[in-house]
Amino acid sequence: MTTAPVTLVNVLKVEPGKQEQLIALLKRNIDTVIRTLGGWRTSRLIAARDGASVIIYSEWETPAAVEAMRADVRMKAYFPQILELASLESVIGEVVLSDHS
């Protein structure tokens, strides 16, 4: 039985002029931590054209995989660095429609 992945969406409201710095930090985090975690499937970074926010869209196998990521000591080390640059709002859900042309 195949289950739909869990979608985690993080919206980061970034300090003015610090979007590129935040993106570099998030890329480094994905490359060094996220990719190594069980249950991770994919991540996308979406940069707002106005420079005011970055969205992280990621898919995980289960809600437990998301919680394990959040509890990982390496991940916890990134949170203060991220919060120095941006505020964070997080939503866990599942895709209910995906339409492509």
C-alpha cells in the first residue's frame, strides 16, 4: 500500500536585504542535514521576487519523519541561524490537488 507523502510548507518572512543570505543557509541545511534524514523525499525553495520571503516546500514519508527532522540535533543547530534572518510559519498537510499543463 502506497501512501501519499506528507507536505511541509514553511513560510519565512526575511529581513530586508537578507533573502540571498537566507537562501544560502537553507541550501546548506538541505545539502548537509535534510538529505541525510530518513523519510525525506524532496525539497524546493521558492524565493519571492520582492525579496521579502522564502517558501520551503518539502515532502516527507510520514508525520513522524517531519518530527524526527525537527528533533535532529543538527537541524536544531540551524534554527537560531534561520531565526536571525527571518520569522517562520510552518504548516503540515497533504496535497489534495496537483494539476499540471
